[in-house]
Amino acid sequence: MLLKRLERIIEIKEKKKEEKEKELKELTELLNITENEIQRTKEEYAKNYSKLFSGLMEGSDFYILKDYLSYLEDREKLLIQKRLYLVKKMDEIKEQLLSIYRELKKLETLKEKALSTKRKEELKALQKKIDEIALRSKEAFV
């Protein structure tokens, strides 16, 4: 009975571990995408910033470019905040995974002990039957 309960708990923990690993993988992919977006935004900003001082530019073009650079700065800030959030979330999931791994190790140890105890009980019962048979056969010959 205890063995079945332990196996069920282990099964549930394994599923939880798989879910957390999947979530961590998705967050890692999202973080990579965010990093790429930050890099592209920085490159776009640098490219357009150099246009600002390139020379002849009409007033409306100057304001449009200035607004676009402002937009790129704001976008970069938002992406950096998103990256920080993702890193924090990933750290939390890693901690949860570590906890699950520890629990699984403890449960596996308990399962092994329960199996060992069950085997000892079975061997004890078998030895008792063998002793009874030996005693009966000894009485039959006497």
C-alpha cells in the first residue's frame, strides 16, 4: 500500500518536473528572442542616430527622426525590463525545479526502503513456511 502511494507521488512529481522544464525551455526561447530584439533595436538606433548628424535635413525630417529615436529608446527600455522579468521568472522556476529534484530523490529513497522492507517481510514469511514444512516432515519421519 505504501509502495503504491509512493509510486503515485513520484509519478505526480515527475509530471510537475516535466511541466517546469517545459516552462523553463519556453522562457529561455523567449529570452533569446528578447535579446535579439534588444540588439536589433540598438543597431537601428545607432544607424538612425548617425543620420541625425549627417548633414542636410529638413525640419520635418529632423523631428520625425528625433521622434523615431525616442521611440527606439523607449522600446529598448521596455525590452530590457522584459528581459529582467524573464530572468527573474527563470530563476524562480530553477529554484522550483531544484526543490522537485530534491523531493524526487527523497521519495526514491523512501521507495527503496519500502521495497526492502517488503522483501524482508516476504522472505520472513517464506522462511516461516519452509520451517513449518521442515518441522512437519521431521514429525512424519519420527
